[in-house]
Amino acid sequence: MNEIAYGDGQDSGNPLAGAGSTARPDPLTELEQRWEKLAKGIQDLRAENAALWEQVQEREGQVTRLEQELTARTAAFSALQEEQQRTEQRIGGLLARFDEIGQ
């Protein structure tokens, strides 16, 4: 009865596996290697995905902070525009009174 070798590279006792023949790799060993490579690839992709999600969360936090800063600066700008209008009106009123006195 023939024995099946599982990738150990030793003679399996198969009379067809002579000294001059090329040893054929064990299909299960090849499958295991491919499976390990696939599992490693999946593991790497999951790690990359986690890192990318972390970057997304950081960017979302930056966007939130920038939106808040924009809102605050827009409000400050509006307040300055209103103050400028009031100042212009007061100066206009003073100039009108000055013109009345000067006439």
C-alpha cells in the first residue's frame, strides 16, 4: 500500500517517485500555503481598514472643529459689520450736526 506524503519532501514509498523524477508538491501543502497567504492578506487589509477609519474619524473631528470656528468667525464678522454700520451712522449724524452749525 502506498503512503501519501504531506509536503515533507521525503520519499512516500511510491514506486513511481523514482530518484530521477521531479517531486510533485503536495496539494494540501499548496492549499495550506495559499490559505496562509490569504489569511495574512485579510489580516493586513483589516489593519489598514482600521487605520483608515481612524483617519476618517480624525478628519471628521477636524471638520467639526472648523465648522464651529467658521460659525464663530461668521458671527464675529457680522457683529463687526453691525458695529461699523452704527459707527458710520453716528459719524454721519455728527457730520450733519456740524454742517448745521457751520451754516
